[in-house]
Amino acid sequence: MKPFKFIPNIQPLLRFGLAFLAAGWVAAGIAPDSMGQGGDALREADREFERMERTIDAEFENIDREWEALVREQREEWERLRREIEALWDSYVPSNRVRWVDHSGSKEARSQVDFEKGEVKVEALAEAGQSPEEARREIQRKIGTRLKEILQKEKDEPSPLRDQLNDRSGNSVTAQTAQRYAERQVYPRVRVRPRPRRSRDGKHRYHGSVTISLIPRHLKKRASRYTDRVRAMADRSGVDPARVMAIIHTESAFNPKAVSRIPAYGLMQLVPRSGAHDAYLHLYGKKRILRASYLYNPGNNIRLGTTYFMLIKRNYLRRVQREPHNTYLAIASYNWGIGNIRRSILRRYNMQTLDGDQLLQIIDRRAPDETRNYIKRINRRARLYESFFQPN
């Protein structure tokens, strides 16, 4: 989801109203300065409007400063982590929208869960100065521990890997059964490089890894985890739950740890400065630049993301009530930004003269490739998720 900025400037409108009133008085032969209390009230109203505008500008400046500080903090954190990782490993692998990368506290074990490919890669390091067999056993232990850690429940939410791994018997692997699963099915498959390599910190280390496949229908299993929340929030917001599911599928492949460089976070890839801010303000009446930890929570993310999609449809596109026009433009706005949709499409074309296919053709011509493909994916995937919400 792309961020956009909307800063209202009410003073020109207010001054126009004042000028209109003043013109009426002049036409009637009444000078504001000669109106006594009426003229004083007019001047006081003008001063009040100026104070209101200064207050609004100050609020947005505060939000901008908070957002810039958050982006700077995030960039610095990523850079610090990158330096720590590159001191030990051959390369730094960041998380993204469909890949969740996590490290052990010592940074000597790493897990990469690719929710699109459906696989988990777990790696570990062991310092040289021991026999290859001893290094293998150390790497195996670290891989087993890392596997258990990423299966652990996080606060009030289950692990993103819940019900995503099965053992040979078809039983779901949990944090409680991870050690036994690792010993029986993972350790024998760990591959260790025959010779240690020199890391950037000057130490030599052995490297071992193993790749584990998720269950065959892993994406559908993850999707079903969020169906009830999406249904409840979509009903409350008056939007199609199947399209909300399609947005989550396309934005993150149902990866609650999804992150992008914008930065955007969580299942519906919310940008704290735009979508998350607007939705939170609508729901709670407070201006907030939300932290990543808040947006990684699936409940928070679905609540805000669904609300933001509703705001696009009802508020930002309120002059386009026709369907499928409103929905097509809302989907495009979620990806490209409402500002781009206004400038490139709404100001150039009359929606009343176009049918749905003609609008899609215009979007194809005016929007970037990513947005064109985004609309097609959302519409196609929404049809797949309609069955999730049909009565039994």
C-alpha cells in the first residue's frame, strides 16, 4: 500500500465566506468598520479562523515530525541489524512482505519462512576450533532450538507457523513437540559445509542449514485463521469480506510479520503515516503514528486495514458511487494511493460516461504495471474467497 498525504487548508474557504459577507454589506451601503459590534464580531471570527488554521497546521506538522522520526528510527534499526548479521553471516537477508526472517538472541541461528513458496529454511553457525562432528552437533542443536522458538506463541497470538508444519504421521508440529520432531526428522537432513569460513569479525565458522516444506495447502490454512475477524470487521464497515481477504492474500500471503521498505507493516501492509493513521483517527478519534508492534498484531491490522478500505470507498471516493467503478478505484487506490488516482484518473475522466470495462482500460493506460496487476489479482482472488463467507 502506498502512502498519501492529505492536509486540509480551510482558511481560503473561510476567507471567501467572509469576503462574500463583506461584499453584501458593501452593496447594502454598510461598512464593516461602522457596524459596531457586528464589525468586531467579523474581525474576531477572522482571527478565530486564523487560530484554527494554525492549530491544524501545527497538528499535521507534529504528525509529520513523528512520522519522520519513526522512519529514521526504523532505518537505523535495520542498519544496526544488518551490521550485526553481516559480521557473522555471508549475507544479510531482510524480512519482506512474504518472507519472515528472524534470528536467535546470539544471531548465530537464523530462520527464513517463505509464506509464498511454502518453505522454512533454518541455518546455524558454529565456531571453528572443534571437530567437524562436534560442529555438526552444535549446529543441529541450534537449529532445533530456533525451530522451537519460531513455533512459540507470541503474547495473545499464535505463532505464524501454527498448523503449518506436519510430522511424518501427519500431526501438527508445535513448540512442545518441536524438539522430538527436529531430532527425528530434521537433524538427519542438516547439511554442513565441510570447511569453516572466515566471517567479517575475523572468526572462522562452520555453516549448516536445512529446508523444510510447509503443509501442502498452507496458504488456505493460514487464511482460514483470519476469516472470523475479517467477517466481523467487514460487516461492521460495510465492505466485501472476500475482497478484504484478497487484499491480505496479495499484500502479505497471510504473513502477519510482513514488512516493506516504505515502511508498511502486517497483513494488510499499513503505512503508519497514511492508512493506519486515517483508520485509527476514524475509529478512536485520535491522531497516532502507530508502531510496528501494534500493526504486526493481526487483530489490530485487520481492524485498521478494513476500516481504511472503507474510508477509501465511502469518503475519498464518495463522488463515485457507481459500481463496479467505486470498487475498482478503491482497489487501485489501496495500491497506488488515492492522490495518484485523483490526479491521473478522476480529474481527467467523467465516471458517469464510462462502463466498468472502459474504466479498467483507462486504469491500464494510466496506472503503473504493479497497480494494473494488483486489480486483476484482487478481483480473481476475491472470487476464490467468496466460498469462505457463504452460509453452511
